[in-house]
Amino acid sequence: MVRIEAERDIERLRQVALLLQSENDRLHRRLQELVSELAKLQGKDAVDLQLEIALLQEQLVARTRALFAPSSEKRPGSKEARENAEAAGQTSPRRGHGPKQQPQLPIVEKVHTLDEADKTCPKCGGDLRQWEGQFEESEEIDVVQRSFRVVRHKRQKYRCQCGQCIDTALGPTKLVAGGRYSIDFAVEVAVSKYADHLPLARQTRQMARQGLEVDTQTLWDQIFALARHLRPTHEALHDYVLSAAVIGADETTWRLLGEKDESQSGKSWWAWSVTRPDAVCYRIFPSRSAEAAGEILKDFRGIVVADGYSAYGALRRQTSSARDGPRFELAACWAHARRKFLEAEPDYPEAAQVREKIRALYQIEARAREAQVLDHAAYLAELRRTESAPILDAIRDWLLSRPTLPRSSLGRAVGYTLELWPGLERFLTDPSIPIDNNQTERAMRGVAIGRKNHYGSRSLRGTEVAALFYSLIESAKLSALEPGRYLAEAARRAIENSGMVTLPRDLLQA
């Protein structure tokens, strides 16, 4: 009965949607007629009239799309998605649930033998003897459950026969002098929160199921103590990123909850990031201004790859001087430009012409990555000079020759691209400049997931701790290090050697 009612509801909705579509089409035709009559009375040019009508069509379709269509930039499964993957040099993942190789897991062999009662031949009644070296083998993935334990450290005392000298063996390195929780415990909590995005309240419930009774304040105390020891490493990581000649920069929202200062509580703060291929550093500030951009970029001199946000341009102008010129240069992101034309394409099919040209740029970059050459930078520079540069000329000619309304999606895409054109063509002059800022955007995923799972930070201290752990954990990932191992080693070195700094590259070189 329920199924029948559901099918009736679906049919009713379908009929309503068809009626709405029919009414929209009628109103659209009438709108065209009225606009045509008004244009004749005003003496408007036919091209302007067509642009106005196209804009009205776009707004109508956009409203319908917002109500009924899925919001997806890539349109998974479509020809567009496959072409984008090919342009980026990616292969389609294998479908299904076949077995995967697990080279990182230890292998434990378990030999199964027959019971004594089964060691008799059912044919002749003789004894079955073990056939040396012959087995039927199979594998299964097993789990060793995480467990907690109380380690009682007993430091042996020693004394001399003279009775004037007593000595005691050294104990373990402590996170907090006299503290009850180990460094490894604090690292486990930090990785669970900032790498696996588990809020502290959820961690306490998991720990309770495994026999450990602890509250969220205790967990917070451990990761805050760990952060205190790792603060010099965080600062050194920031300087290490800014020592690169080319860096990426991006920002995303972050929520500050429960701050005593009500003027700040509940407001959207901003998580800023700077990246290089093997490291990323985050800072969380209360604004998205040029001043905040200056705090994350400090005295950086080089190339900043960004998405065109105005704060970077404003900071560049503020820091330029008549004698030395700008302190840094800006390179723009072709992925953002492509996104603008992809958004315009449903209403302006001609936008696909620019998208195809941008796709050709990515194919050149993919070809360069796959090439087996001794001097990769020289090879890429030559490809960009001979193949990418003519494509950019063709894109620019198309943009300048295309009549558009600035308010339309195509007009916004054209305006955005032309405004950032000097930054968009900067990658042609330096093979170390990437064609887009995708690496920096990928580095923001952890922050975005964490923000969604635990809603932000409850204090200014919380923003500082979050920025520190996201920086160290994501940098460890970029260096192909297990985050927990890296944090534990960096913390031990810092405690044992009074603030010693250990970057991910230091463990790789060790």
C-alpha cells in the first residue's frame, strides 16, 4: 500500500513539473515578444537585444536548475568528466570490489592441521602422514583491536656501600612533568581529531567502549600540551614553505565558537594556507583582508599562485616600492578560469570553445609529466613556448572578439579571465610555475572536513592548535610519512632537546 502511494506521489510530482515547464516556456515566449517590442520603441541594436534575451534565458534556466538539477562541476560519468580526467593525465579507477594488494601490512602465517581423529585414510584405513612443504594457501585481512593499558614505570634505585650515594634509573620522556598520559596517547588523540576528523566527544565514547574512562577536557589538555612542544616546529615549517621560489596560497572559512569576547564569538574566521610541493602551513585569522594575507606571506619574495582574490593584489601593491618594485608576483589559476566557462556552458554553448582550448593546455602539461627526459624543466619550458603560447593567443583573441553582457555568466567568465590575464600567462615564462593552484586547494580538504565535523574552534587557543596540527599532519602526508609516527618523533626530539625542530624532510633524510 505504501509503495502504491509513493508511486502516485511521484506521478503527481512529474505532472506538476511538466505543467511548470510548459508555463515557463509560455512566459518565456511572451517575454521575448515584449522585449522585442520595447527594443523597437527604444531603437536598440539587434545584437544588444539578443544579448538581453540570452541573459533572461540564462536566469530562467539557472532558477530551474537550482530547483531540480544536481550541483556538480564535474558531472560524474559524463563525457565531460572523462575528458577532464584524460586532460589531467588520470586513469579511471577500476570498478567493483576486487582484492587489493596490501604491501604495508605484516603477514602472520597460521598453520592448520588435522585433528587426530581425522588422520585416518577413509579408503584403506591407514594413517595420514604430514606431506612436508605442501599446503593449500589463502589470505584474509584480520584486525587487531586498539587497546589501552596502564604502564607502571618502576625506576630502579641504586646505592653505594658507603651509604653516601643513591642513584635512580631514568624514566620515559614525559609529555607533561608528572603527567599521567604518554606522548603516544596525545599523538593518537591529535591524529584522530585533525587527520581522521573525530571530535573529542566521539573519541571519549570510543575509548569508553575499549575500557578507558576519560573526558573531553582531559583529551584537550593532552593535545594542547603536545602543541606547546611542537610550536617551534610549526614556525620553522612556515619559514620552510616561504623559502621556496614558487608557492600556492588559498583561504577558506573557519568558525570560532564560544569565545568570551562576544564580538568575535560565532563569527567566521579564515584558515589561510601557503604550500610548496612537500609542505603546507596554515594560519587562522579573524579576517580575509590584505593584512591577513600579509601575515601568512610575511616577507615572501617570489611567485604566489592564487585564485585571483583581491587581497593578494592589494598586498602586492602595498608592498611595492618605486625603486625595487613589487615584493612578489602573482600567477593565476587556469582551473578557476575553466570553472567559470564550465558554469556558463549550459546557457552559452560557445563557452565550450574556450574550455576545449584550456583542456589542450592541460594535455600539454600531462604529456610533459609523463615524458622520460633528463632535463624535465627545459622540456616543459620548450613545450610551453612552442605549443601552449599559441593556444593562449587564441584564447585571448576569442575573449576580446566576443560580445557579452557583463552580468551574464559568459560575460563574468570573459571578464574574470581578461582581468587575470597577466597572471594566467605567467606560467609560460617559468617551468617551476604550475598551471593551476590545485595542489593548494587539495591541501585545504582536511581543514574543510574538520570544520564540517567539529564545527570549528571554541577559543583563540583552539584556532592556533588546529592550525598547528593541520600544518604538521598534512605536511607529513605530502612527504609520504605516517602522521602519527612523525608527530611522535618530532615531539620526543623537542622535549629531549629543549625545543628542537624536526620537519618532515628531516625524517626522510635520516
